[in-house]
Amino acid sequence: MSATPSAENRPAAAAAAATAATAMSGTPREYLSFKLGSEEYGIDILRVQEIRGYEPPTRIANTQHFIKGVVNLRGVIVPIVDMRLRFGLPDVQYNSFTVVIILNIGNRTVGMVVDSVSDVLELAPGQIKPAPEFNGAIDAAYITGLGTIKNGDVERMLILMDIELMMTAPDMGLIDSDAAFH
């Protein structure tokens, strides 16, 4: 009986280990930075297909509260996840800065609504620190590290996320986890 949970978690654990190994390999990586509330996050730029302005999606009944609905993107039906709702943050008014980041995850296209997109940053392994163990809005398993960006005397932190691991998690209900890892 105890072998079942570890077998179910094996793809997620393998993906997290691979992400950590890549981050520490010595090669700089590029991250797309975006804001949710007052926090700044970063995701692997290689997962990003495009960035679009927010348009209200078509609502689908009986979906998770954080799934805003779907949009038709050049003939592809794309589910839209509101990351503020996903992380349990206060709801925000959608404005001209609100964007949808279109991602390619596990052979599927998924959109995520964020408050704004900042820029693309290249981080060397020395700029990335391991994520501390804590309970927060984001499951710590989805955080690959904390990036430090210096601009003159000003230093800011970037919460680096494994967006593929998050979007393929069973509680998201977006992607068949078996298909995502084969």
C-alpha cells in the first residue's frame, strides 16, 4: 500500500530533481519575470509561447475556481488559469497591464493570467539560492529557488517556479499526468 503514493509522486520528484540539477549546472538560464501582487516570479522562458493582453475567457461549468475559462487561440482551445486565484491572493481588477502568458506544457497549451510581465532575465547559478522550507501561498515543491537581481545598489528577489510541475499537478486538472511525462 505504501508503494502507491511514492509511485504517484515519482514523475513530480523526477521533474523537480531535473530542474534543480539544471539550475546548478553552471549554465546561465533565462527567466520571464512577472508580478502577482507585490511579489515577482520567474519561469523558464523556454516554456513561454507568447504573451497576450487579457481578454475575458469563455467560462466552463464545473471547473476549479482558478480556471477562468477558455479562449480560442488560432484554432486551439486554451484553458486560462488565474494565478492570483490559484495562489489564494486577493482578487484584482483586470487592467491594461494584466496579461496572459501562453505556455507550452506537456504537449498542451495553457494560459496563465498575471498582473504584469516585467522582463526576461538571465540568471547564473550563483544568483540562485535554494528555496527555504516554508508554508505559503505556493506549494514549496513548485519553487526551484530564489533569484537575486542587482540593479546598481538596488537588489530584488525573484521567486523561481517550476511552472511545468505546477500546471501538470493533479489538483490543477489541466493535463493528464501520464501524458505529460511520456
